[in-house]
Amino acid sequence: MTIYKGDSPVFAKISIDSMLNQTLKSNDFVLVCDGPLTEDLDALLSSYVDNYPNIFNVIRLKTNVGLGEALNCGLQYCKNNIVARMDDDDIAIENRCEVEIDFLSSHPEIDLVGSHVSEFDENPKLPLRIKRMPIGYSNIKKFARRRNPFNHSTVMFRKDSVLNCGNYSKMRTNQDVDLWIRMINAGYRCENIDEILVAFRFDRRTLARRKEWKNSKLLIDVWNRFYKSNYCSYMDFLFVCFLQVSIYIMPTKFLNWIYSNIR
């Protein structure tokens, strides 16, 4: 998990607790501070270090380097080969880790696994919608030619496989799909579990981030690299360009309607 000064201490506490209270406990919780934090966030992390001294490993970066580089750094401190990724404002279902560990244990050929999510605004018990991801490796490969095939905060992967593919890039956004496609293109096997294992916080800030031009441009650049590496076709690349430009210029209310009714 990573955290930075703009994050909510309230949301972060709920997210961290959801991982600590799993039916299958972890002996390692690596949390990367992406630059200096607020007093409230520092106090929150100090309380976890005091209460879980043998589990919590807080890595503090001197400056804000962005999510990609923070994840790249944090993964190198993880002491287990099986690593769960989590965002600091989402909520893991209590048996998430157990389900994913069981799946990876029974499928040694799989290097990364994710799941569906329920998207919520204020109350996770009242989801706005379910975001379902493709099931089956062939469906994932086809889906990934145009869209992100995994919900980032649901993934669990084998650390050595991710490091062999170059780890997370230092991109500030879209570093997740960049990694997934590199792994798929390199022949690593990935899968989605047909269950909802994480509640994903989808509020106004989520839409605002997705409508930023720098986010759209970076995603177009990522797919341009995929096209040049022969992972996707020119038509796939044009589809992503059209989609990202549409998201950028589309009124927020209409975009929210599309997310709710069409996606």
C-alpha cells in the first residue's frame, strides 16, 4: 500500500483495518509514504507501528515521487513472494486474501490474480454497481488489447514474476495496466476470480482524476507502446485514443451515466 499527504486518514484506517482483519493474516504489511505526510496521517501510522511492531514496515520517501515509483520501491521491501496490492481508500472483503492465496496455491502456473469489485460512494453496503472483469486467460488477453483487465486493488501476485518483468514503472498513473500488459506479453499467466473481493471507493475525485488530460494522454502513450510492440492492432490503439479523448471532453454527469449504465 502507498499513502501520500492528500489521502484521508479516515479512509486509510478503514482500508488498513480491512487488510489486518482478514481471515488469513499476513506477517508483513509494507506501507510506502510517498513524501511527507500530514500530522493526522503520521499519527495514524505510528499507532499501527506501535500495535503491530512485527508486521508493519513503513517506508518513508523524502519527496513525492508518484504512485508508480512508490510501488516499485515498496515491492522490494516485501519479504514474502506472494504479495497483495491494496489502495488506501478501498475496503477488502474479509476473506479476500484467503481466497486468493488458495487460488494461487492450487494454480502454481498462475503469476497474478485479481477479482471483481463493488463500486461505492459513501456506504460500501450500498454499492453503485459491480465492475466485472474478464474470466479466463484467453478472454483477459483479448480484453487487455483495449482496456485494463484487472482491478488494481484486488490483485495478488508472485513477487519474483513482477520483478522479472521490470517491476512497476515510474509512471504516476496507469502504471498498473503497463505492468499487466508487459507480464501478459512476456508469457506470464494471469487470471480473475469470479467473485467480488474488494469494495472500490468511486466518488467525485475518481471521475475527476479520470477526466484529467494528463491521465488520458499517458494512457494513450502506454497503448502506443503496446501497438509498437505488436501486442495490439492499430484499430485497438485508435479505439483507446477515441475513448480517452471522449472521456476528457465528455460532461461529468454524462460520463457518470455511462459508467452506471453501459460500462
